[in-house]
Amino acid sequence: MTSYSPPQVADMLGVAPETVIAWVRSGQLPGFDVSRPAARRPRFRITDAALAKFIEQRQTSPKPISSRQKRVRRATSPRKDYFADVRVLK
């Protein structure tokens, strides 16, 4: 089982290490703390399996376009000429 630190995961995903730590703290990215109980700051580690699952969940796929959602060219209304009655001074 390979585990990664937040900066290593951040480099892999192209985000800041603080973002990875926020994901771990919020529970979006499963991780565990390897620091001593009396430590002031946590030292998170993320397993390769947890990272793979996280990446899989975050991938988006484009929605298929249904027949009703196809692009329809809307009829444009003629533009109103707001300055038709204004005379140009020479």
C-alpha cells in the first residue's frame, strides 16, 4: 500500500497542497493522520486506492444532447433604430 503526502497529491492533481488538506479535512478525500498524539499539526497521508477513487468520482462526463436540447437558431427580431429621428449636425 503506497501512501502520499498532501504536497505529492497536489503535484499529481495540479492544485495547491492547502486544497488537498481541505479535501481531507472535509472528508471528500479519505486520508489518515500519522502524527503523534501530542503533535500540534496533523500529518496527513493519502493511500493510492483512496486517491484513485477520489479521481474517479471527480471526473465529469459531458451530458448527451437530447433531441430537445439541440441547438436551435433563434429568429432574431429586427433591431430597433433608436436614432432614426436624430439629425446629425454639420
